[in-house]
Amino acid sequence: MPKVKIPGPLRKLVGNKDEINVEGKTLKEVIENLGAINPEIKARIVDEKGEIRRFINVYVNNEDIRFINGIDTEVKDSDEITIIPAIAGGTN
């Protein structure tokens, strides 16, 4: 099963784990299966249309999914999926 690295702000939604193995042949399936564990984590990652939210970056084996096949990116059991919420802020 692919390994999903869970960012700090979302860990409480998966029993405070920093990574979790989730079944799926595509990133979309992995996110659906994460949603079966806790629907709130899915809602934080994808919007109502099922697309990755603008402020969430997702990588499969350190490759940005936006430059592969987006949410339809295929994943293998040995893959590592990293979810990173975008960070904004700063001073002028």
C-alpha cells in the first residue's frame, strides 16, 4: 500500500499518526480511502468537485502531481505520497 505522509495540522484526523498506509491505485483512490478513515481529512484535501484544493500541494515520490496527472496520478505500493498545506503570510 502507498504510504501517505500526514502534515501536522491533519494528524489529529488520523489518530495523530505522521504517516499511514492507504490502499489505492491512483491518488484519487488513496484520497477516497483516507476519507473512509475520516471524511474530514478528505474535505481538507479536495474541494466539492473532487479536485485538490489550491492551497494543498501533493507529491508522489517527491514529484509534484500537478506536473504528472494531477489527482489521477497512478501510485504503486512502494510509493510515498506527501501532503503539504501551503504556507502564506509574512510582512510587507
